[in-house]
Amino acid sequence: MAPVQITRNRYPVHPGGDALRLYNRLFDEAQYLNRARGQYKGIVGRQKAHISQLQAELVDFQEKMDLSLRQKAELNKILHGYGQVLKELENAGEALEEAFEENGSWGVFSGSTLVEAVRAFIQTFRLAMDQAKEARLARREAAKEVVDVDR
């Protein structure tokens, strides 16, 4: 429907009873529509602001999750390194124990085999300690990188 231009010629200056009631009803409905439109615009504005806030929180949560997953991966890597070190120490300890058992409780039969087993244990122990030290240094470097990322 095309808009109708409001002019004095079109509408009576002193409307009668039916025309006045129609005018008042249309005026009230126009006011209601204007108020409803304003309320709707306010609701939409608040919802858009709330959606923007939730999107920002979601992005922040995603960044924190990425960081915690990265930290978890680093911790798993470090734990795996310590597991390897402990496994090597355990193997060296078992080899030393076997050497003791083969040579008797006093080591009378072959002292050189026993000494060789002790040397192997000490060498493995030193290597394991070096690996543990490297793992600690790697962890410190990873922690520094994580702190630098946060800044």
C-alpha cells in the first residue's frame, strides 16, 4: 500500500464521532507500534552486545585451552623422558644384580666381571642423570616460552 500524504484537504478539521474514534484508535496503535519498535531495537542491541561478549569469552577460553594443551604436551614429553631415564637405571640395576648373582655373594669367582658390571651401572647412572638434567633445562626453556607467549 502506497503511503498517503496527510493534508488538511484530505482530513476534516473537525471530525465527527466515528472519524474521531477511528483517528484516536489509529493514533494509539501508531504510538504502540513506535514503542514496540523502540523496545525491539533495545532488545536486539542488548542481545548483540551479549553475543559479542560471549564470542570474546569463547576466543579467550580457546586460547587458554590451546595453552593448557601445549603445557600438557610438554609435561607428557618431560614425563616420558624421566620414564626413559628410570627404565635405563632399572636395567643397569638388574644387570648389576645379575652380575652379583653369577659371581656368588662374595664375588670370589670373577671379580673383573663384577667390576665391569659396577662400571656399566655407574656409566648408565651418569647418562641417566645427564638426560634428567637436559630434561629439566628443556622444561625451563619451555616454561620461559610459555611465559613469553602470555606477555
